[in-house]
Amino acid sequence: MLDFGVNKVHDEARQGEAYAPSETMPFGFKKKFYIESYGCQMNFADSEVVASIMNEHGYAATKNYEEADLVFLNTCSIREKAEQTVRSRLHIFRQQKRSRPGMLIGVLGCMAERLKEKFLEEEKLVDIVVGPDAYRSLPGLIEEAETGQKAVNVLLSRDETYADISPIRLDSNGVTGFVSIMRGCNNMCAFCVVPFTRGRERSRDAGSILQECRDLFNQGYKEVTLLGQNVDSYYWVDEQKDELVTFASLLEKVALIHPDLRVRFSTSHPKDITDEVLHTMSRYENICKYIHLPVQSGSSRILQLMNRTYTREWYMARVNRIREVMPDCGISADVIAGFCTETEEDHQETLSMMEFAKYDMSYMFFYSERPGTLAARRYQDDVPEETKKRRLAEIVKLQNQLSQESNQKDLGKEFKVLIEGDSKKSKEEWMGRNSQNKVVVFSKFGSTHKKGEYAMVKITSCTGATLIGKQI
């Protein structure tokens, strides 16, 4: 799952966020659309593609769904609670539609394919259902829905990457931006719905990725995050130059755009991250020293059931290699508690893996069976929920301890921090992140820096989630 945060317990998907670039209706725009996004960062990036398509067809974005002619929910199927939240929101929008009969409601993303019949026929909650590969068909589907017909396109594609669409940055901070480099996933992890909702892997044209990154930098952005379900398997052949572009070479190309442009990426699969990637990261100062390396479980037996295609020992060897090449590299993980047949011994192996890897932070959640997955077809979800919750609580407690210890090791160190904006707690403080993806807060007093600039900060104190310092 793609997301960014500190010590967040993922027993549900990321909460919905509504985005709009402007509150005013641009000249020539006749209608308004509202979009609310849930789940991984790929969904939020997809919403920016949808916004661009809607813009081109005469729709302006709004942050107020009550005035929208068209309401979209970009959905996530990774957790059951996320689906419940989306359904609840749809009922609210349906009530609004009663007072605005012309309003259309659409479901986008991963829930669209899986629950299209329920939404359209059983509950009659939506007018339009569109899967992740069918956003180009939205204008036609909207026209169809305006006639009273139910409009559906959930077909998966083997080649759609939206490479030629310039995303509209929705409610962006103007400093950090996300760039999708590939779509879909070939890894059939037993617990995951992504291969079924987003289809097979396909990599985006490297030239279009580089152009989008250059455009962002020219617009004042100072950081890009390259997104994919498994970025390490990126593979593109530039036939004009007779050049094979791997993820390592793509990283290098983006880093060479400008030394002031920071580069991050998410997510890596432990079986695919190569020494070439690690050495490329080490070679360039502006490639951030941070890797999100999902472990899911510390037990080789459970990893085999999950179809993760690596063992406990393999994962530990990858962590050791990262530390060898980049001793200062931050590492985070995804951890699942209570997968099918998990014993207390398996759980203890997960805890010991966390202690070994010393994660700076983790996304932690207990297993919830998703219909259609390999696990749902093959295994019984036999770990009691109270046991799952107790094991998750132990995982969270350990991660909080590891995060605190990791931050304490940074006391007295100096970091280059990219200022992203005001601190959440005080407008008298700047908030930014260092290369290791840790949040850093420091006082504006005496500072001549502005948002979007780099500052050198010495760390003087910390919490489990934040480094606190002073500008040097």
C-alpha cells in the first residue's frame, strides 16, 4: 500500500480527501465537479489525471460537493472499513442529489470493478462506474448518464499508462508532487486485490516521466515521488535510442534534471530491489535515502502462504545490504497481524524481524479478508479478531518504541530539510522532511527561508513522530 506518514495504524485505508485547485470558476467552464479520494497514493495521483480530463471537457473543480454537477469518489478496496466509509459517503451524496436532480454520482477506482452491480442495481447509489484504466472514457460515460442510463466501463488495459495526460495538481502544497511511472501489479500476494482491480504491470514511457518531472521543477516543485505498486520492476525499452531503461537508470535520469530536485519513490518489493538501485541512490545526494520495504510478516511460513516469494532470511539479507551501501538510509515497512493460520510463534517472529530491521516507522494493520483474493479462495480466516487486535497492539507498541529510539539517535545531528509549509501546531514554525523522510519542525524566528527552500537544521529534541530542531 502506498502512503506516507509516521506510526500510523492501518486497520483502514487512508481517509477521503477532497481536492480542488481553485474556488473560482475559470472562464469558459460551465459545470463543476467534486472528487474525493481514498486509499493509496496511486489513487490520489489518479484523481489528478481525472481532474485533467474533466478540465479539458469544460468542468472546473470545486471543494464543495453541494454545488457540484458531478461528484466522484475515487475508491479503495484494500480494507473492509474503507468500503464501508465509501458506501456511507455515497448515501450522503444521494441525499444531496434529491435536492439537485441533475447531479451525477460516480464511483472510480478499485471498488468500481468489484462492486459495480451492487452500486448500480442493488443499492442504486451511483450513475457512473469507472475502473482505473478507463478514465479517458469519462466524457462519453457522463453524456450517457445524463440521458438516464447507467454508465459503466471497468475494462482493464494491458497498455494504458495515461502517459500523455498532464495531471492537474489538486490542492498541492506546490513543493512536493507525485509522478506515476507504472500501473498494475504482477505479484499475486494472497491478501491483495490490486492485481484484480488494476491489472497487469505496464511501465510508462520514460520520456514522458522525465518531461513531467521537469515540468514540475520548472513550476517550482522541489521534490517528486515516483509511484508504482512495485517500482523496482519498472522496465522500458526506448526503441529510438535503442536503450533499456531500468528503475535504477530512471532514478538517475530524474536525479540529473537538477541537483535541487529531490527524488523519492514508493513502493519497493523485497524480491526486486537491486544493488544497482542502492548504488544509484548512494551516488546522488538528491535521491532521498529512504526505502519503504514492506515485510508483511517475519515468519517464512506465513510469507509462503502470502505468496510473497521471499523468506525471512532473504528479507534480512536485503536490509543488511541496504545498511552496507547506505548506513544512513531510513527504512519503513508494512506489517500485517493475524494472517490465516498465524500462530503465536509466527507473531513473535514478526516482532523479532521488526527489532532486527529497526524500522523508522511502519504501516500496521490486522488482516481482513478481501473477496476475490487468493487467500479468500484458498485459506480460512481462522485467527480470532480479538487475537488479531491484541497482536496488532503489540506490533504498534514495539514500533512506537523503535521510532522513538530512531529519532533519539538523530539528536545533535544536522540535516538538510526541504520546507513544505507551516507546522500543523503553529504558524510560527516551519515543517519539512529530511532525506530519510522524517518530519522536522523548527522555529521561523530568525529564519530567512521560505516555503519550498532548503534549510540546514540541527536536531535538539524529538517525539516518537517528529524531529525538533533549530536552523543553523
